[in-house]
Amino acid sequence: MSAGADGIEELQRLLADVERLLRTTLGDLHGEAKVGAGELQASLARLLSMAGELKDTLVHKIENADRRVHDNVWVSVGVCALVAFIAGVIVGHQPHQPHQRHQPPV
């Protein structure tokens, strides 16, 4: 599992904790507050569902990227080398300034 998928799982755990806290406090509410809490609970359920879908999508994309890199190892190495070369040219290209010698104070 990747760091991104672990982050999604952490988000799902957090949302589950929020849902549990919401359920424990629903019994203490009355009237309009209870209706609002019900709407909040429905929104939380949708959010949990979306987090699950996001996790599935993220895991699928990560697995695809991993498979492409393994299937095309030398292309991946070439792309990395090209990016490193371009970064080196950009970083190494500094305007030339003539070297000035320091004169000792007289």
C-alpha cells in the first residue's frame, strides 16, 4: 500500500470516529437540533462513501503506474536521466561574472 492510500485510510478512520461521536450525541438532542444532526449524519455517510471511492481510484492508479514502470524499466530510467540532465543544465547555467581579485588595503 502507498502513502496516499494510507492517508485515505487515515481519513476514513477519522470520519468513522466523527460518525461514532455524532451517534453518541444524537440521543441528547431534541427537536430541530435532531433534524440538523440527521442531515449532518447523512452528509457524513456520503463523505465516507466518497472517501472509499477515492481510495479505490487512488490504489488503482498507483498500481497502474507501478506496472507501467516495471514493464518499461529502461524508458523510466531514460526519462529520469533526461529530467536530471535538464535540471543540471538549469541549475548550472549561471550568468558568468568575471573573477575579481581582492586588493589588500593600503
